[in-house]
Amino acid sequence: MAEPYVADERAATGRHIIQARHEFRGLRTAEHYFTVPLTHQADVPDETITVFAREYSSTDHSADEAAKLPWLLFLQGGPGGRGNRVTSLSGWMKAAAKDFRILMLDQRGTGLSTPIERQSLELRGDAASQAEYLTRFRADSIVADAEYIRGVLGSGPWSVLGQSFGGFCALTYLSYAPEGLREVLITGGLAPLQGSAERVYQATFRRVAARNAEYFSWYPEDRKKVTRIARHLEQHPEFLASGERLTPERFQMVGSFLGGNTRVDALHYLLEDAFIDTPSGERLSESFLEQVRGLVSRAANPLYAVLHESIYAQGEATNWAAWRVLEDYPEFKPEAGEPLLTGEMVYPWNFEQDPALVPLRDVAEQLAARKDWKPLYDPTRLASNTVPVAAAVYKDDIYVDHDLSLETAAAVRGLQTWVTSDFHHDGIGEDGEGIFGRLFGMVRANR
């Protein structure tokens, strides 16, 4: 069993500062800073970190009316993703703001919540000390922060919306602190409750291969273009503006476009910019290289790479699961005759080729080898769940597998699913208002 989460009297005396309030374009914001324990154990004296959250409400409500609305906590995808910064209420937020104050959390280590980058990690000491510190930045700690913050705010059980990794966190919340939850909405985020990370990547490679096939059926000319770029990169050194070499395997990372309805066609526009004639022959254009740089660098979000496989780890080492499973899918290797584009997999070479990750190589190795990961879910408690839960499961999601999602749904008592092929992983970015409305209606219908 994982350590129980503590929401004791410390929460009532925890430091909480509202640093600024603003109002513009139909929304009202407040910037909350919370001082929380690094480790949430009642009997362990601990250092503290800062967790930031921005409150959003609609000016359709007066300030006094908004202050009386219940809270909706949004848990972002990731790992390592900060809360959304928005300049107007649209999509799911527009729908939610009719009934809620939205608390947009910067999960610990992201955004303004004691952010983690290679420079700040150096303050922790050697690689082993840094890795030990990072074990406190998984879903269990994020949920403990949320419960602590709920206590500081004096809120009763609140509603939670979890997108992708945020849905994983919501399942952890249901496992260890369900008393803090009124209802839970999950979009593209039903994590496998048990089993190794290999199960995830076996499913991921199959889904990404199918998505490659679908994409190339729409844009058959791009099949040759992808292979041509990969072969070019093998034979001709090409460098990004930041100075690092673009290798064939890094180029394959542009497959991140395949994970959504709203982005997939943009991949074609990226590829059509690839080549340009120069005095020294055909080269990759600077326009193309600059677009690719933003897709293959983890400088803006190093936690995504460092912690990615650990979000599945419970009681055993991940040991670079995606890298090992790759051996079963040679069509994804850069030297394949027609290499496929990849998805969210993280490999050891990322920490050799990406300058933002090179300083974290030893830390990543420590985390990959770690065996004593605590459980993130309590299957027994989930089997007796009483909190209303509704989840959107995307049939062709390449990041969170449909079959594994339904396996999890069946293990959570009362969890309702909406299975759809109309959206991919970025569904709430495409029709957030409609998806939120449907899930909200599902949980409220059962009250």
C-alpha cells in the first residue's frame, strides 16, 4: 500500500498567498501560491515547496457570486505539463465556468510550482540525490498537494477534470483520497492499474503503427518524403538553429502530430517545407528545421522525458521499457526501409542527443533502474468506489490505449465510459465544450 495522504490540521495553517487579481475579456483571475510539504507524511518533518494555481471565473457572475461557486480542479496532461494559460474562456472552460470556479493547477515541478529544470536540479546534489528528489513528483504527490490545497481553501469535496496524465492523477485521487472528490471527469486518461510499462508500450507501438498507415493513406506522397528525409539525414549532417544535429531518430519524433485530429493534417504542411536547392545541393530548409526544433527539443519540458516511464512504475523498474519493446517493432527503427514516425516514447538516446536532456542522463538512468516505486492505485478501493466518474475513451488514441482504458474502466465501480472514434487524444482541444458537457451530464444524471 502507498502511504496514506494527509489532510490534517497543517492544511488550515498552510501558507497561502493571492498575489494578484485581474479581469479581462469576460474572465476573472486570481493567482494563488501555496506552500506545501515536499513529502506529505504527518510524522515526517520536511522541507516545503511552492505550488501555484490560477483561479478562473466568468464575469457573467459577479465577484461575490463567483466566490460562492464550487471548485473544479483541472489536472493537466504530461507529465511535466503546466496548467493552461488562457486569455479568454472558450471550449471546456467556457462550459465549466457556468457552474464552477476553475482552479488551474501547475503541478509540482512545472510552471510556477518550484519548477524543475536541469539548472535547478543541480541544487539537489549528485545524480542519485536528484533522482531521489524526483520520486516526489509523481501522481501520488500531485494528489497530496491537491488535497492539501483543498484544505487550505476550506473547500468541501470538489470536482476534478483530468486530461491524459491528469486522468491518471484522478485515478490516484480516487484510490487514496476519494473523500475529497464530489465527481470526476476524465478525458483520454484511464491508466492501466496494474502490470509493467511494457504492456503500455506494446499497445502504443501497435496504435502508432496503425495511425502511420492511416496518415499515409491520406497523404501517400508523404510516405516517400519521410523516407527521403531519413536517408538524407543519415548521409548529410543537418543542424538545428540551436547547434545540435538533427538525426533520423529525432526527426521521427514529428510523429507527435499523429496524436490528434486537430494537428494531424499539419504534418503534411510541415513535410512539404522539407527540401530546398542550394549551391551545395539539396538540403533541408531552415524553415523546416526551425519547425522541427520545437517538436524534438525537451528544453521547455524536461520532466516529460525524465519522468515519462515512471508514471507507470509500481513496484518494479521500468528499465527503458519503450527502448526494449522497440525490438519487437523494427519498422520504427530509423534504419528500416520505410521508417515509421514515432509517438510519445522516450529512449536512452534522447539523453545523448538533446542538449536539454544531456545533463540529466545519469538521473534518467537512476530512475529507469529504480525498483522501489510505491503503488499509484488501490484496486480494492477502486472496486468499491462511490464517487461519480465519467470518462471519454478515444477509440484510436495513440497515447492512451483504448483496450487498456476499458480494462481500467471495468475495475472502477460505477465508472461510466463514453467510447468514441470522433476524437483523438486532443479531443478537448477540438470540442472541449461538447465533451465537458457530455461527461458532466453523465456524472450528474446519476446523483
